[in-house]
Amino acid sequence: MKVTREVKTAILVIGAVLVFIWGYSYLKGRDLFNSSRTFYTIYENVEGLSPSAPVTYNGLVIGKVTSITPEAKGKLLVKMQVSNNEVFISETSRAVMNQPSIVGGKEIAILADYKNTKPAEDGAYLEGTEEPGMISSVGQQLAPLQNKVESTVVTADSLLHNLNNVFDNQTQQNLRSSIADLSKTMKEFSRATTSLNNMISGNREKIDGTFENLDKTTANLAQITDSINAANLAQTVRQLESTLANVDNILNDVQSGKGTLGKFMKDEEMYNNLNDASNELKELLADIKNNPKRYVHFSVFGRKGTPYVETE
């Protein structure tokens, strides 16, 4: 059977139309040769999200965003095409928009709810949420630092302003004068130090001799101290111990009534006798004083003395 030119032309036109439709669908994010599921979600702001943005599931790319359409009240409808039919997506799964890197744009990650076993139907709406991207997180973390830097800059500006007010012309002149006086003082100190060094250098031998004599004197004093500690101190301690032992023996004898002192302190009869003898001696001395002729007399004719009468 002979194919006419018209048939060939028709087949070519139909093929071109089919290729155009497939290419247009591919560019719009639809693959006519693959069975896929379509899901929808709604966001308030899709900045950074563009059509053909990847749709991931635990980091695995399972589809892409096919379109973003404005809705009522400022909402934005995002259409997603999931080409991987092996991934289970429940009806309570969430579509989280995030930005995994600084360089790339945003993408949508499907967070499956494994507790719900009912799968989401084709064309279902998933709950849309947004996580702050890396740039937003860094910006939030840098916000307090930015406030501190701004506060530091303001403080530094105030400090510089105060310094400018303090260091006026008169203050600057006084500061220059003080620095000049300090320079003169340092020069005088340097000259004094040089003179002292010269004096020490000229008397180095005398100074060395003085220190040597001081060392010898210290050594001799140490020897003398050691000798005193080794001889006199030890002997004195022994003598003191012996003396204390003798005193202790005497006190023990006195306490036990030995010896004259011990008997005097312990024997009451001896004390009484001694007391009586003392009284009699006192009376005798009184009688000698009152009647001396009774005891000392010179008699040529043998006159008798006055007899002693005991005083009442």
C-alpha cells in the first residue's frame, strides 16, 4: 500500500503537535508519560519558592512544585506533583517550606504522619507550614549581636565626644607641660643613676671587703651562739634541774615532818614549847630592864640581891 504525501504530512503534523504538548507540559512541570499524584497546600508568603522547586521526603526528592497561584485574602496556592508513588503520604501529613542552604532557593519537605494510616488522595490539600531558613536563623541569632554592636557604637561615640570636651586647648597645653616636666625628671633620674653607678664602681673593692667582713662576723657570731647553746645553756639547765630536785626533797621532808622545820610545822607540842620559851625570854628581858641590880651588882659588904618576882 502506497502512503500518499498527504498522509505523511498529517502524521508529521500530529507528531509535531504531540511533541509540542509534551514539551509544554514538561516545562510547566507535568510529565505526561509518568503517573503521578498531585497535592495542594496554601502559604501566606512564598518568597524564595519558585515553580519546579523540589519536593522532598526525608531528604529524597520525590517531586516538584508545578505552579503557584494567588488566592483570596492574600493566600497563595502551591501545586505539587509527586512522581514517586512508593512514598506513603497520609492525609494528615504536612508540607513544610524551608531553605536547606544559603545558596539554593526554598523547597517543600513532606513530613509524613505515620500514626495516621489513611493515605492522602490525589488532589488533597496538605497543611502548609514554614520553617525559618538558614539566612533567617542566622539573622535572628545576629539580631542581639547587632543591638549590642549598635549600643557599643553609641557608647563609643559618647565617649569620644566626652573626650573631646575634656581635652580642650587648656587641658592639652597642661598635658604637654606635664609630659615635658616628666621628661626632665627622667633625665635627672638618669644622671643620678649614672653618678651612683660611677660611685659604686669606684668603691667596688671597699664594698666587697665590707660584705666579706660582714660574712665573717656573722659566721663568728653563729659559732659563739652555738658554743653558748652547747655549753652554758646545757649546764645551766642541769643545775636548775638539780636545784629544783633539792627543793622538792626539802618540801617533801617538811610535809612529812622531818627535820627541825618539819617538826616545827607538824609537831604542835614543839610549837607550844617554843612559844612558852619565847614568852619567858620576853619576861626575863623585861625584868633585866626593870631590875638591873638584881642581875649585875657590886657589893663590898656582901649585900643580898632582890629576889625575882614573876610578873603577872
